Amino acid sequence: MPVSIHLLGIDRLTVQERSDLIGKIWDRLPDSVDRAELPEWHMAEIARRCADAVARPGLGKPWREVLGSL
């Protein structure tokens, strides 16, 4: 049976509860993943973003710089 936000009751959570849940899920992601576990569209999106970064250098900011401004 596919997992859905309705089946899990996520649609009934408050915004704060959803945000907390996202953090809990994020914290439990493994440090590395076998490429075979990733959907092909993830790999296509990564390739698209890499190509965009190469085509438009200097447009983005390093993550450390962004985090430093927060």
C-alpha cells in the first residue's frame, strides 16, 4: 500500500508539527545512499542543476555564505 499524507494523518498536523516532522525525518536520513535507491528523476534534476551552475557561474552563493547571513 502506498504511503500518503492522508493515510499517515500528516494533513491533520499543524504547520509547526509538520515542520518538526520534517526535521525528524531529515535527521534520520543516512549519510550515504546507494545510487540504485534514488529515483531517476532525482539524478536528472541534479544533472540539470549542475549544468545550470556551469552555464551561469557566479549566479549562486556558496552554502556557507548563505548560512552565515542567517
